[in-house]
Amino acid sequence: MKSNKEKLLSMFLVLGIAFLLLWLTPFFSKLGMGQLYNETYIVNTTVNITNAAPDVLNVVIPSSIDLLAYDNITVQCNFTVYDFDNNTDRANATFHYYTASAAGPQDQNFRYSNTSCSRVTPIDFYTNFTCTFSVNYFANNGTWYCNATGIDALNSTGTNESSPGTVNPLVAIKMDPVLDYGELGVNQESNDTLANITNAGNRDANISVQGGGNTLGDGLSFNCTFGTIDVDFERYDIVNGTAWSSQTPLTASSAMISGFYVPQRTDEATDSINSTYWKLKIPVGAGGVCNGKILFSATDRGN
């Protein structure tokens, strides 16, 4: 039988072990299967991407674009498409004015679209495409962009836009080559003879006129088989039916037609045309066949 002293020592030993276990509990709580765990732990992750979307690179258009009067030009947009799983097989693009979005219907002033760009290299990680646009003479002058889209075999897409290019101003007109007053007698005035002026550029155009018989500026309107006709016998107005005496005389020097201009074309189907009306009075001393010249000059109206 234990003595009281032994019992007291046993009690202190039990209490000491219990205290030690209590003190070591936080440490032991981090132990599991013999491994120490940290407060942070990195877990590796994984995924398998079955189709990578294309990435459109290096979209390029000309920095300066000159239009052709009353005609179309071809503008090229070239770009490269990177595709990790090399299955980008087609592309489209839009050539658009800076104030117009790339999306929307085609408009010859603001937006041109090509839904089937040409692939110029084999399908690969990097594939080159070119898009061509037939740009009309009245496309707005100013800043334009090409917005290009690559499309892969599973219809995933990627889009990018070019640096800006400039469509330059084009001031030009188109007219019939002959203004024919028909047959007239001495002291007779012609009926109004129509001279239509078509805007063949992309700017509103003011119009100036200058007359000549043999040469421009010679003071004549016609040189005839017999005699001549002074320049001020040929006259014009912007209103049909104005009397010859109230019309503006043609001059030997260039003079702008007051209150008149030919606006830039904005109609997809119809030319922009404005009309002038001309009369001729035959003076005494002129006879036979008469020929002359009128120089119509267009200048930028500055709109």
C-alpha cells in the first residue's frame, strides 16, 4: 500500500502530464499522419481547352488613300491571325469612317464590308488574310479604319482594328462636253440651254466659269465663220426661265457662280447634280458656224 507521500507524487505526476498535453495540443492539432500542415497551401489546377479563339494581329491599311473621280478604287486591308490550334479558316472585315461603327449595313459614304476575305497563306498557327474594298469616289474624306475578324472552324472569333488611314479630299466635276444652242438668227436669243454639273468627288463644290472664243480669256464667247461674238453675249443663271437681260454675263476671267454649289453625293443610287441655265444672243456681224469655250472649275466649298 502506497504511502501518502507516494500518492502525492503520483498526483503531481498526473497533473504535470495533463498540463503538458494541454500545452502541446495546438501543436499536435497540426500533425496528421506524421506531416506538418502550414496555414497556406498551394493546390495545383488543370484544364484542357478544346478550342482556342483566334487572335487578330497587325491589321494594316494604307496611311493615305487617293480616290478616283467618278470611279472606284480598291483599298486593301491586310492582317495576320494567330490560332494556337491552327484551325482559323476564314475572316471578314469592315472599312469604316471614324464616326461610323464597324457594325451595320454597307454605306458608300461611311462603311464598306467584305464577308469573305482571301486567305493568302496556308492555315497554320499564323495565317495571313487580305480583304479588298471597292471604295467609291464620294466616300467621306478623313479618318478611316479597318476592323478585321478571324473565324475558326468552330466559329470562335477574334477581332482587331487597324491604325487610322486618311481618305484624301477629292474635288472634281463631270459634265457633258458640248453646250449646243442650236440654230439662231441675228438678234435672236436662245431658249434656256441646260448645263448639268455632276459632283465627281467627295466634297461640296463651288463652281466658277470663264469664257473664250479661240482661247480662254480672249474676251470672246464665240469665234464664227464670219465675225465673233463678245463674251458678255453668253449668259447664265441658276433659275430656269430667267430673261437673257437679267442673267449674269460670262466673263473673260474666272468668276464664281453666286449662291450655287454641287453637294457631295450621299445617295447610294443617284448622282449629285446641280443645274445651270444658259442663253446666247446673236449680235450683228456674226455668221456661220460658231465655236467657243467655257471653263467650269470646281473648288472645295469647305464644309
